Amino acid sequence: MNENLLLKKRVSLIRNAFGDSILDRDGVNVAISCVNKKCSTYNRKHKKKLCLRVDNEFYHCWVCGYRGKGLARFFRIHSPRYASKASELFQKVVKEKEQDLPDRIILPENFRLLATITNLDDPDLKACRNYALQRGLTKKHLWYFRMGAVSSGGLRRRVIIPSFDENGMLNYFTARSIDEDVRKYVNPKIKRTEIIFNELNIDWKKQLTIVEGPFDLIKSTQNSTCLLGSTLSEAHALFQRIAKNKTPVILALDPDAIQKSQKIAALLSSFDVDVKLLDIHPYGDVGEMPIGELPKMIPTAQEWSSNDRLRALISTIKSGSLI
């Protein structure tokens, strides 16, 4: 079977089995609602956070971390009705593209800084600039975060936010779609545990505000970084640098990540790091906030203690459950 036809058949099967989905422009990444009942996005049809790759058969939820490889087995567990057809389609081998495993991180060749784009430029570039401005950003933010876009290729119509290490070298970037009918984020295929997003801007001797993603970071305070997700472990370079410097931390994660916030706070506290938790209600995430709102809320952050985690765990027990 022709490889392109095989990929299309796999995408079609996923749509038949799991309903509404988003196919990225690359033709291989299909986003669906998470099937993990423990995920905060489970049964929330508008939250398509579980990405299935129809070429190499990896799957990964960007919220709960549910991941694995082998979509035939995935179907047997989560959609047994279509398991037989999945076994037929996913037994065939698809070669991975060489560009999936880059030797080093580089920005697209035609990358343009949003702050330099004028009304005479390509319509897609202008659309990316306008998207950023409509989210409340100013030209100062565009310059500070070195935000950009491209007019052609797989990252077209995406706002690109680069990250730089402590020496000013590019170490990561995220590309956020300005359209709703494609996968929201495209990221380099490297270990995110090794990345400290925009470490160039961090002072480890001052209180550090930690948010979830780059678009949250734009709305944050000067001394801040993001997790590139909602987890932090001893394996993360960010954790190791915080623990080494005993950098005081404020966690400003999404309200649906309460348990993860508690777990991170407990881990940091066990290494004698001072931790505060910030309740960002009524906002769903920091990215929704108007510019300047998060710095105003920072003084309301509460010191974390082990009792906080116990109360959080108790709050998850359903009424009438037996202990």
C-alpha cells in the first residue's frame, strides 16, 4: 500500500473510533480528547490534548503525561470495536523522516521577528503579528520574547517563541497555531527535561515564578520561567538549578493541575526550597490574564506546607467513598 494512503487510512480510523479530532498540517499528528480517566481533560471534548502520531505510532497527552508506543495495542485498550482494523493498518512499518531527529535546534530559515513585520508584509506574517497583539501583547513584549513567524513551510501561521540558555544560545522553541483547526503546538523533538526555558532571563538569587507554558510566561513577571507542561521532577534541569541555588519559588499553574502543583511543591520543599502557591482564579490559566494582572496577584501567594497536600488529597475523595 502507498505510504501516503496508509497514513490517510490511519487518520480516518482514528476519527471513526474517537470522534472529533484535529489533524496537524504535517499529516501525521492527530489530536483527540484524552482517554485516561485520571486526566483533568477526560471527557472534555473541546480539550484535545492527546496526540497520536500515525507514522511512528507514539502517543502522548500534554496534560496528564499518558504516553506509549503502539497504536494497535492502544485501540485494543481504548476502542476494542476497531481493534481488528487497527491491527491490520498499524502492523505495516512507516519510515520515520530524518528531520524528526535534528542534531541541534535551529529556527526556520525564513524566521521573522514579529516586531519587525509591517502591513506591507506577507498576509500570514501579519496574521501572526495581529494574533499576538489581540492577546494583549505590546511591541515591547514582541521584542523581549523575540517572538517570530514564517511565511512558508510546516510552521506557517504559527507564532514562534524561542528559548535561550544561560549563554544566549537557542535551546528550544514552541510554535503556537493562530488557527483552531490544527494542532495547537509544535515543538522540537528533544528532551524537555534538559531545557530551562529562557534561562538567559533568570536570576536564580531572586524569587522565581513558574507557570506552565510559554504563552503563560509572556503574562508573567520579569523573573520567571515555564515548565513546558505541568510536571517537574528531580530529572529536570530546572529542578536541579533551583535546588542548587535554593531559589524561592511561586507556582502559578492552572487550577486543573492542583495535584501536580502539590506534588511539585512537596518535592521542592523536601530540598529546603521555599515554595508558595498562587491561586489564579477566576482565570483558567495565566495566558488568559490581561497584561499586568499576574504581578498584582503575586502578593496573594500562600506559603506551602505538608498539610496543604494532605488537604488537597482529601478534597479529591468522592462523597460517600470508603477509606
